[in-house]
Amino acid sequence: MTYQYDRDPGVIYEDRAMPAVVYALYILGLFHGLTLIIGLIMAYVLRSSAGPANASHYTYQIRTFWTALVGFLIGCALVGVGIPLSFILIGIPIAWAGGVICFLAWLWAMIRCIVGAVRLAEGRPIAQPYGWAV
């Protein structure tokens, strides 16, 4: 329970439960995929009625999903091209590079989710929700 005298005057406080749920769904979804879609839908629906701090988190989450998906699809395309070409040995490094790109997209999304959840727990908005950096 938070009391009024614990709060700084002039600071807007928003309920952080729903962005935290979306971060949790994203982290779980990075291991199996289904809850990523649920988290994305929740972020799109909740962003319109959120305050400025929570809206920055929802925008950050949406951007994280789509950017990681593009990276993952590029990696999968390289793996898909590299596997048939591996019979003539030229596809082995292509398939390997695709796997590395898929892993890096997963790692980038995981780091962004953890950093976003930490900033949410601290009560801070995301400074640049459209940025590439964590």
C-alpha cells in the first residue's frame, strides 16, 4: 500500500500492473511463442488508454516484438537457403549465420524485455521507445 506522503509532489503515478503483465508474457513467449502474440495484442489495446509513462512502455514492447520478428525471419530465411546449399558445402556458413542471427534477435528481445521491466519497476518511462538501443 502506498501512502500519499510517500509520493513526490508533481509526479504522475500510474498503475504498472498491466505493462508488467505484458513484459512477463513477452519473456515467457520468447521460449514458446504463444504468449508473445497475447502480449502484443494487449500492448496495442492498452496503449490508447494509458498515461504517458505506460504508453512509452507499450510502444517499446510493440517495437521490440516487430523488430525481433524481422530479425528472426531474416535468420530463418538464411537457414532455409543455407540448408539446401549445404549439400555443395557453400550453404554451411550461410545456415550458420542464419542461426546466429536468430539467436541474436532472441537475445536482443530478451534484454529489452528485462531492461523495460526493470525501468517499469523503478517507475521510469522509456526515454526513447522507438530507439534501437536497450
